[in-house]
Amino acid sequence: MSAAMNELVKDLKEKQKQSKGLEKSIQKNVETWRRNVNVFFGNVKKWLSPLVRDKLVDISENPITIAEELATYDTSELVISFSPNNRIIKLVPKGTYIIGANGRIDLEAGFIKPIKFVLMSKRATSADDLIQIKEASASNAIAMNISWGGKGAEDTLVWKIAPNDISRGTFEELDDNAFANIIKKLVL
């Protein structure tokens, strides 16, 4: 075998090894995302449990498939039906590969613009915390530093409500009070 062919074989084997590592990493991210979605849905069910108990709300899950650039996978959406006015709200996972976050779930309610919940760094409060543009000193070039939602072990991830205008607004941490206020506006 020629030297060029030996080099090609070596390079292809290395590429194959890298590809398998990437596939494992993607699969791990998808599994983590599914767990994060389940935790989010568990919190919503807990927050709405008094309404379920009083038969004001019915909660169900429907299977869905998410197709992201790096992976296609199955998960579920949460469907919340309000008995008094037949209003239906869906919590629909949109994906884990989101710039500035570790995932997004949209609250969809008819014809309103979806409300976006993002899993992100507890420290981030605005878009300025996620994307920073600064001048590089050596070449006077503009460099862009994009934070991918604080995936580092030292950072705590929390669910936040994304502002309608991400360039001007702030991210509000999602808890039972914030969720109840959103539901009130949509259902009452």
C-alpha cells in the first residue's frame, strides 16, 4: 500500500473515531434534555395539582418528535385543559441546542405569541449576559464571545421566562408564582 493510501486509511479511522465520540456526546445531551423536560413538567404538575384536585384542570402528555440540526428524538408535550372555559395550553419542548441556553419549552395558547421558557444560567439576567462583542486588542478586530448557557459544572441552571424582545428585556426566573400569573393572563 502506498504512503498516501496509508495516510488516507489513518485519517479516515481518526475521523470515524471522532464521529463516534460526537454521537455519544449528542446522545448524552439528548438524555439530559429529556430529564430536564421531565423535571419541568413535574414542577408544572405540582403547581397545578390544586386545580387538578378541584377538577378545574386536566393534564395529559402527547408524544412528539423533535428534529434539531444535530439530532432527532422523541419526547412529549404537556397539554393543560381548563374546564371552566375549555381553554387549552400546550407546553412544547423545542430543543436543547439553543444559543445562550440549555433548552427551550414554549407555552402555546391559541393565537397568542408563544411564551418561551429557557433553561439557562442562574446568573444570566439579560441578552448582554449571553452574547458579548468586544474589540480584540492585538488586531483591532471585533470578536464575539457567545456563552452557551453556562454548561460548566460551576454554574447553576434554572428555568427562566424569556422576554418578548430579547434585546431589551430581562429573563425572569420561573417559579409557581410566575407561572400562575402567566396562566391568569391567558385563561381569565
